[in-house]
Amino acid sequence: MGTETTPLARKIATAVDDLALDLRGHTVLTEAATGPYVVTVLLAAAAGAKVYAFGKDTRYGSFTDAVRETRSAMAAAGLDGGDVTFVDRLAPEVVAAADVITNSGHLRPLDEGLLRHARSSAVIPLMYEAWEWRDGDVDLAYARSRGMAVGATNERHPCVDVFGYLGDMALKQLFDAGVCPYRNKLVLVTNNDFGPYIARTLGKVCDGLAVVAPDSQQERYAALAGVEWVGGFPRVRVPDEFRAAEAVVFTAYPFDDVWIRDGGPIDAAEFAAAFDHPLLLRYAGDVDTEDLEAHGVRYFPPHVSSGHMGVLPSAIGIDPVIRLQAGGLKAAEALLTGVHSHAGLPVVEPL
């Protein structure tokens, strides 16, 4: 790592050291991205891998932008000497060279057209948890038919701890929507593992957080400050004092199911009737915006791609992205070595 002591250098080094991430002797095929996601290349290089970074022109930036930003970040992190090759075409020989193929945006979909060029010993880290699986990301049946190992990240491993940022992400979305939690009531409608982490943060900064979640999850919220348990998910009924809640934070899995719609699991008309002039914050989980508008329900953000989150870890800075990508690369290392635990806890969930 040299003697560089910039904040980025320290954060990359800490992530690699905390996870004992070691990819020496391996080749990683990942994306050349812009913004916070440049760190995937940096982490792989810092862990000793030979890296192929594939980029393309997108609405987030051009391939040239990605190369420039990544090289600048490598210099800031003291990784100028890293073995990184930037490519704007997924040539068969590049794919065939990879021991690790990350499930990253520019590489998706990891389908037969791409994976037929890969070696059967290649591993595919999802770069997220198993329950967040999206069918369109990886052709799992084909990967299995070739003997390729596919695995999900344990984002809750203490050396990864991405879930610890979920509450900050909810706050970011609130602020972006023009909502102040202080002295205001909020409602959280959720059915998944994000819920308790979001509630832990929001309950401390608002004037009361009502939680609508499956009844089986009540114990997970019992000790959280500022939280009033309602339960009953997917039915949304809140106490009278929460009808005028400043906002309703919504996260439901599967993320690509249309949860709130006319006649849906959460009926749009019934949802609208449960609140006075509701504002729905689309944290994760699809909704029918036309049905919401028809019933006078405001929502934010206005556009969210199906199956994706309405607020990303990168929205609150580089720290959660470093931890998320480091955890994904550690999952890859675990699939390569067969050592699936670190510090006594699992780092990967094989699929």
C-alpha cells in the first residue's frame, strides 16, 4: 500500500485488512464505473488480484470518464502500481482469463452468451445477500451446469456491516424528499430484513415511528427506541396519531413484485385511505405509480427501475460502497478457496 495516508487509502486498506482479503494469483473481471463504485477495482487490486475492468458509455458517465476516475482514485489510494487493464469490449479471451466474475452493473446479465467463454472453475459473487436475488442478473442454471460456484455476500458480517448504513440511507431519502424527521411522525411499512435496521435509526430522530411489518417479526423491533409496533403486513392500518405521518417509508421483498396497486397485496385505495395526504418513500419494492396518483398518494423518488432500490448506498458516501464491494470480493475468495468463514462467521452463502 506504500506510504499514502489519504482517507481513501486508509479506508481501502482497512477494508482489505479487516477481511484479510487475499486475491493474489487470481484474475478478477469487474466493472470500470464512475463515482463511488470505482472502489471495486481498487479493492481487488489492493488484495493482489490482476484486474480486468470493463466499462461502457452510460447515462452515469462514459468509458473514458470511468477510466479517468478510477486511475485518479488508484493514485489517491497509493495503488498506481496495481495490475489493472481497462477494456471496453468483453472479448472471449478476457472472460476466459477470469477466476472471478463479479455480478456488477456493466457486466450484467451474466448469461450464457457471456459465461460460455468462462472457465468452469470461475466463481461469481452476487455482490449482495441471497434473499435479494434478482432472476435477470445471473443465469444460475447455466452457471451450475458448467460447475461454476455462485455465492451471495453476508452483508451483516461485522467486518462488512453494510446493513448498519440502511438507516442513514433512509434519512438521506427523507431529506431528499424534503421531509424533516424531527418533531414529525413517520411510518415504516416493511416485510424484510432491512426493516429493523431502518427502524433503529429513524426511531431515534423522529417523534414516533409506527412499524407495519409481518406479525412474526414483532420481536425484532421490541427493544428499539421510539418505535411503536403495529404489525399486520401487508394490511396497512395505523393508529390515529400516525394518520398524518410526514412520510411512509416502504420496503418490501421481492423487490420486483408490484406491492402497492389496485387489488394488489397492498391495495392502493386502502393505503391512501389509511393516511391524510400520504407521501410514500420508495426505499425498495415496486409500486404502481399510476394507481397511486389516481388515489392522491404522493411518492418519491418519481422514477425507480423495477426491482431496484430507490436509494443506494452510494447516496450517503463512499464508506458503505467500500464495505459492500469488499464483502463481495471476500465472498469470491471464499468460493475460490472453500474457506467460507472469517473471524468465526460466514462470509458467503453459496447458491
